[in-house]
Amino acid sequence: MQEIWDARVSCIWETVAMTIASVEVSGREQGIPFFGLDVPSRQELSLKYLVRLGAVAIYSQPLSVATAEGIGQALIRMILEDPNGSYRTSHSLIYIDTFALFVYATYALNFLFLKQRKNEHVVATHGTLLTVYIFRTVFLFHMVQCLLEISPLNSNSSSHDPVTKEFESTCRELWEVGSIEREELELNWREVLEELSRKVLPFVSCAAKFYECLTGVKMEGLTETEEPLHHMLQYLSQPINLQDYFSSPQLNSTATTWLRANLERRLPYSPPIYPRSLPKLTPLPQDYIDLINSVADFACPPNKSLALQSRYPTLCLLCGKVLCSNSLCCQGEGGVGACSEHILTCGQGTGLFLRIRDSDAFILAPNGRGTYVPPPYVDEYGETDQGLRRGNPMKLSTENYNYLRKLWINHKLPEEVFRVNEKNVQQPPFLFTDWPRL
């Protein structure tokens, strides 16, 4: 497959999948609409033209229709696990990003039913009946991934919504094959269905946005009494009841085959957890005194054998590592400080730090720039105490910490540095900090 694949086209398709998934999870946590008239126009137009670029990207290279057919056939063999073993992945399919697989399949499988003709262009990917079945197959595969994460829930109530025998038997078989331990008690299938719906909702949302950008057909607004998952599945021309996807014995057999064939190829780390969420900053204790006590015995790393305590222990809020900041003993090559050297491997040139004993939070950006930001700890009046001049007891402010996390998640740390420095450009030179030395 590597011989017939063009790296640039693959990069575009991967970018489409990653961008849509990132926008969805970011909007979900920050309350930004993903559908409708309230979607930011810049976001809407960017996704629209990026998706359509992926649909025509393959024409930018001299790939024949036969070559594109080979790509589609390889994807089908990967999804259906060819029993002849002519194509098998090197690792378990339960680790695969199913939305990226869905994007690749939608773009590539369009060429399977095209005949090579002279002096005639092939039709770009668009919404057809083929895409409906592509979604249904990959969606079933994603539900298998999610079912493996759902621990069977024991029932404490006497009333349960009925489920189909096919759904129940498939779930039990998947749990048995997956070696999920459970007590032999009556299962609350209502909770199983609700948990499965919650886990698959982001995937369906991304697929609906992908088709909306690809076809130009807008999804109608959601009514107050309508479930978001049902509304999006209806837009995608799919059954709205998740149990209906397990009504086919052939599909159930395929789902079990996926799991059996891939358990032996598990990787040493855990598979992704759905629904995916944005990364968080380093957890901090509620009381500032507990944070100070946690570094009471922190020694300078180069002089640890001499038990020399660091004057300015600084916590990286991205990874949680404690550094010896603003000290000659821990300077790296070129005389840069420990924090400036740390951001090269931790934040790709950008970092967010908290100087613990001074309650000073600061951002480091490329080109030796930086700025102070409000620290996450405040006193009973909601005021920060940078430098611990007042000495009042302080508690963790969720609002301040979420503000710092939002800057980091939205890649606005360098922008915040530029904004604050522009605002303070009139300050005297002796007030400026030598950021590379930190």
C-alpha cells in the first residue's frame, strides 16, 4: 500500500480528520456551536474548503483510477479483516482512529466503481448511497470499540427498557471475547445504551459535519424534544436506534471477527477512551500551603548529592515537572535557564510555569519572549498575591486556572505574550525580565 500512496494526499486527508475532530472536542468543552447559524464564520468556511480540498486532492497527482482503486481495496481488506491474510495491519484495529478511517474510506472508495476512460475526468467524492454504507460499517466498528470500554452495569431497579436479543447477545459475546469481568447479575441495559450513545455522539457529530461540508446540504435545526444523536443519524440517513445496527447476523459476526483477530495484536498501552476530551493542565492542590510543602525538600538536580535546595522551584503546568529556575547551576547550552531549555522538549518552544514560592505564573514563548500572567491562587477577597507580599492564605481559583488552560488549548500563549508586552511597552527598561535566563 505504501508504494501506491502519495504522501501529500495522505497528509491532506489526515489533516481533514484531525481538524474536524479537534474543532468538535474544543467546541464541546468550551460551549462553541458546531452546527447551525451560530457557528463562527471563519470556522465554517475553513472546514468547508478543507473538506472539499481533500475530495479533489488526488487529482493533483498523476494517479490513475486503477491506483485509486488499489487504495480503496486495501482499506476494505483492513476493515473487513481479509480471512486469507493478504492484508493485515501490524497492530490491533481497536487502537485505530475510526473517524480518520471513515474520512479515508469516504475519499478513496469512491474510485472502486469508476471505469477508466480516455479524455474524461472522474467525479469527485460526493454524497452517494456508497457513503451511507461506508458510514454504517465504520460506525459499527466504532461502536465495538466503545462497547469494550463499557463495564456491564448491575441493575438495582426492577424496570428496564427492553432490548433486542441480537443486541444483548452481541454485547455479551463481545464482553466475553474481550475478557471483561463481571458479576452474574441482571444487567441494566438502559444504562448500557445510554453510555453507548454518549460515547458515539462525538463520532456521529464529526461525520455529520464532514458530510455537511462535503455536500453543502445543511442539517436542519434541532428541536427541543429531539435527541441530538437521533437528529444527526437521521440526517446521515441511518437508523436512529443503536440496537438496529446489531440486527444483522452477518454484521454481528463481522464485529466479533474484528475483536477476535485483534486481541492478539494488542499494544502495551491502553486504547483511546471515548468520548475524547481535551488535555488538562497539571492538577494543583486546593490549598496553596500544600503546594509549597510539596517542594519543601526539592533540591537542585545538578547538586542533588550535596542536598542544595533550589531557591526558585518552578512547576511546569503542562507536564508537572519541577525545575530549578533562574539559577546558574541549572543553565543549559548558551546560558539559557532550566525553563527555557525545558520548553524545547515539552511545549515545542512555548511553556506555562508557576514559581511556587513566589506565586508567580509566567509564559515563555519563542525568541526569548515572556510575560507574567495572573496566578491560579487567590486569597479570600479573590485577589492574587504575586511575590507573597501580603501573606494571606490562598486557595486555588478554578476561574483563573481555566483561563490559563483556555489560552493553552487555543494556542494563544504566544499571542498573550505579545498582547501584554505591547500594553507595557512604555515601562522603564529595568522592569523587564531576562526571560531566557529563567
